[in-house]
Amino acid sequence: MDRRSFIVGAGGALAATTALSSTAHAAPPQANDKVRFNIISDIQGDLGDFGTALDDLARINPGSAGLGVAGDITPRGYDFEYAAVRSTLDKHAHPREVAWAIGNHEFYVPKWRDPDTLAQETWPNGTTEDSLFRSFFNFAGRNTIFAEHSFGGIPVLSLGTERYSHYHDPKLWDEVWISDQQFTWLEQRLDHWARWRKPVMVLTHHPLPNTVSGTHNKLYRNDYLQPDRLLAILGRHPDLFLFSGHTHWNLELSDWVVRRVVPGTGNLEGFNVVNTGAIQVGWEDDGKGGEVSLGGAFNQGLQVEVDARNVVIKARDFTTGTWLKQITVPLHNGS
């Protein structure tokens, strides 16, 4: 169980990771205009910062084609917490198209006897696994964990666990389990868009090990129960961009974007992995194999700009309203 699993306020495959410096071939035109959208994660009840982020995004990208939220939408997964997120969203300008991915904090109701009483010793306190998924589905407006959205013609795929692992194995907690159905769907959709030479954006809350900031830490080495299978699918696609949250590590770090190469996939340049930052508090390495809270103001996310030849990813500090850094990734979709 990770270092944030116990403290919740009421309010794999061998691979190489390299810095993104590809000299990929330019692509033929796929659209006349640049498509801009935004990706955030880890709201976790910090609705003030969520509102600040929405306001800043509306200023810098008023025509945003979509908003992706890579998990930890709520602090615990109560229906009233989902309702508060919806209420905040409705009070601020935001894109019509919103893609929600599920996070581990959406499964924390069982730690509480009631919303004011933490009772982890009597987990699950009468809460069923099915009720947790039902709450997410009601909020997200769909009946599957995995889903596809279109942000101005750019495909956005949301992934997530289909079990909360502690219900199935007392030695496990937040580890991600993916069904054959979700794996098959992911493989088919990625192959479909590859045939159309489209870059694909993938949202998943939990990071892949040994990729972006924080994931070399022992806390994030075993987030996926089937990492080899997932990597074997993702690793074939050079124009795939996987956005993960969960770590809350600073977007100013040098490994905020990397390429992950998966041996045996035939893709020697790898696919792109991007840290989403966090709306709620930031964390950093404590020098002892763990983490420590950054404290203070922390409210970060991304803007993504896609045209026929490149994907530009920009890191944003919503509190100060400033850009932190950006990277341009050439696409491989030439004939």
C-alpha cells in the first residue's frame, strides 16, 4: 500500500527509458489546424486548486478540445465527493468533452466507518466493491472503466483497474488489474488508429515503473499486476502518448517526459510517457527510498498541442499562471 493510502483527509518487462530527443520523420498533413487540449490529475478533494486550474486553462486555452483527468478525482470515492467535483466543474468554464480515468483514491470509502470516522482496522466497513465502481460509473456517465473520447479528432483512451485488489487478495491494496476484455480493446483501438496514422493519447492513473519522475522509487515498482502484457501492447506504437498521475512529482524535473522502449516489440524508439503533475499537494524524493511532501502551493498540469507533424506538451503551474517547460515530439506517421 503506497504512502498516501493510509493518510486520506476527509475534505515488469525489461525496458529502456531515455530522454525524449527523437529525430523522427515528418508526417503528411492530417489536419489543417492545431488541436489543443489539457490534462490534469489528482484533484483529491482540493477543489479550490481545481477551480484555479480550470480558470487558468480557460484563459490560456479558451477553445480547448477537451480535458483529460488521469485519476484520483475524489479523496475517497464517496458520492458526495463526486458531486462536489461536478459542482466545481459546473461553476467554471471548461471543455464540453471530459475524459475521466479512475484512480486508487476512488476506492477509499471502505477505510471509513462513516465520512468522519477513519476505521481501517475494520475494512471494508460494509462497503462493497461493486458500489465503488457504480459510483464512478454514475459520475463518469459510462458503464466501463476503459473508454475512448475524441478531443478535436485526436483519440483519447482511458484505462484503469477493474478490481480493487484488496477485495481479492489481502496482501494487495491499490494494484491495477486489467481484464482480457480491456487488453483486447486497447490493442484493437491502438492498431486501428495506427492504420489511420493518428497519434493516440492514453490516460491511466498509475505510472509505469522506471519511466517518469518518481517511478524509479520502490513505491511505484509494482503498481500493475500485469505490466509485461500492458507494455507489450503499448510498446509497439511510437506515436502513443501515455499520461500518468499518482506520484504528484514536480513537472520541473528533467524526467517529466521520457520514451519507454519495450524489447521484442519491434519499436526501437519506444513510446512516450508523460507525468501529469497534480492538482493536490506535491511530493518529492526523501533520499531514503521514500517520499516527503513538498508542502506549500502546488497545482500543476499539462497542455497538449497536436498538428500534422508534431505533438507539443507544455507543463503549467496554475497557481502562478506560468509555463514551466515544454517539449516538441515529432510524429512518425509519414508514409
